[in-house]
Amino acid sequence: MTYYPDLTRYSYDESDQEMLNVGWLAPEHGYRTGVVDERVVDALKILSAAYDNQMRGVHHCEFCGIDRPVVLGGPAGDTEVWLGSAEIRVQGADGTRYAAPNLVIHYMTAHHYCPPEEFCRAAARTAGIETAGELTLAD
């Protein structure tokens, strides 16, 4: 997968919307680690079933080699979602849009990736999950 630093302008694929990158990780680049509120993970699982920008190929995790992690996603949490070939797109309250590979869920749960707070808030907002207080805690 292509690496993009968090909060840089999205350029992975053509889009008619301006967006910022989040979670485009690679082993040769460090990333912020920490604890992310479970509501954010739940929000991303809900949103993962939408399969934004679905690609034909599949990307495996370059950190642990797992081929295709699976999560239960969608609004009811009962849709099997294969990670590694689509994006999750969210919008913040201020209108800022973010694009993350759906593998971001695996990065957060298996590799302690801690996305930017504004992305976490946007994910919860887009999924309709109420939040109060801090949603991330960096190491």
C-alpha cells in the first residue's frame, strides 16, 4: 500500500472532494501509537461495510503479514467485512473530509495505531455515535 503521512492532502485516487489522509501506514515509517476509544473502533466498523473506493486488488498487513483481516461491521454489526481493499471516508463537523484504508481498523486494534483526534471525532460523527471528552491517548 502507498504510504501517506496523516493529515496530508489525499491523492491515492481521483476524487471530486478534497480530503485528508489518515492511516496510510508502512513499516519503514513511524506512526503515532496509543489507546483509541472503543467508540471510534465501533464507528469505523459500522462505516466499513460501505466499501468506499473499492479496489480489485487486496492489500495485506505489512506489519504482521495477515492476509485479509475480517471484522463484523455495518449498522447492525453483523456484516462480514474483509479489510484491505477499500476505504472509509468520514466528515468532521467543520466539513473536513478524511480518507483512510479500511485496514485502519486492523492497524488500530492489532498494532496500536492512534489516528489524529479530529479523524476519530469525524468517524464517530459520521457513524452517528455520540462522543464527549478525549477519544485518543498517545503513548
